[in-house]
Amino acid sequence: MVVGVVTGPSGPTVAPGGQDVAKAYGRKLAPLLSALGVTGKAGETVKVPTSGTISSPMLVLVGLDSPQQSVAQGSKTTPEPTRPSP
């Protein structure tokens, strides 16, 4: 299972789409992220054995930066549509 992590004002948090994983870990998630040194910065990758907390044996946390930066970076990397020559 791969889940995005974003930076937030109170530390890293699961990105939209990862709410089921966050719910499964409950209040244990924030201390886990802290103990592992997860920041949510773009390019960060952390593998976590789940020990049965979720059905997948391994959780991979991938840093996406802040939600605003992820959207802005995505728009920069999206190619402009090509238009036919007149």
C-alpha cells in the first residue's frame, strides 16, 4: 500500500485518498510519523511494516510536500495542449 504524506502546520499528515489508512492507525499515526522522522517533503519515501494494522504487509509513505505546492508543481509539469497549424 502506498500513501501520500503532505507537510502541514502541525506536522506531516496523510494526503487525500489515504484516510482509510489514517483511520486504521488512529491516534498512533502521528507518533509513528514522528518516530520515523517523516516530514512529508517531496521525494521522501519511508517503508513501514504494518504488523496487521491494515491488510497490506507493508505501508510505503511518499512525501508530496504541501498540498498547495503539489498542485502548483503538477500544473508546471503538465504539457500545454498542442494546436494544429493553420
